[in-house]
Amino acid sequence: SELPWYSGPEDGTLLNCIKKAEVTVLIGTSGQSGHFTKEVVQALLNEDQLFSMREKRATSRQSFVRQVSIVYCSQPTQRRTGFTRDLSDSGIGLIHKFPVQTGDKAFVTIHRLWDAPIVLKCEACWSSPEQQGWHTSGWSILSVESDLG
């Protein structure tokens, strides 16, 4: 078997496997439940911990998932979309389908569940391409702005 630690059936129910940071992480299975599901969830959480350790953050962030709109200061008529990954009082992690350059400045509008959105003026600190055209990026929060309308 290609996965010596995997003791489940080898009939094609394992949908996807990613090797990242020398850790094999299960992404999805078909027809599996119980203890195997716990292993999958733990593997995903372990990968997330490795991602956080890689960033060497000065402040701790909390997981926070919301839809966002992103408008570059240099392109005020073009609105892009993405999702938050995490949030702190000094920065925000984003997931999106476009590349970001370090130093880019943008207004990030966080869509809220019940109230008006919050708009943050941010500067890109880093960006990393991921799989299937997705990108992750880290932004420092420069200021809190009013809604762009």
C-alpha cells in the first residue's frame, strides 16, 4: 500500500491525499464514518497547525471564516472576492482565487451575519499559491474604514 498507516479498504474509497510538509493528510473519503472520520479531522487540524507555525506571527490569530470583498487601492473599480481564514487585532488571513503582491494595499470588506459590513484598509505582507488556482495571503490592518457603499 502507498499509505502504510492506512488500514481501511483499498477499493477506491479514498478520494484524495495530499502530502504537505512531509505529512500525509486525508482530504475526503466515501462511505467512511466513526473512528476513521476522527483520524481525518485530526490530520486536517495538524496540517492547520503546521501552516500557523510556518508564519511565525507576532500576535495570535483566531480562526474566522467569512466572505470578503477585496478592492485594491490602485484599482478602485474592480471588486474581487475571497474568504477570511483567520483574524487578529493587527492582521487578517485570506483565501482567494488571484495572486497578491507583497505591499499591495486594499480595502477588505468583511460581510457580517446581521449588521453592516466592516471595511478594513490593509497591506499585503505575504502571499502563497495553493492548489487549483487558490492563494492564501496575510495582510496587516492599517485602519478601519467606513463602508465603501
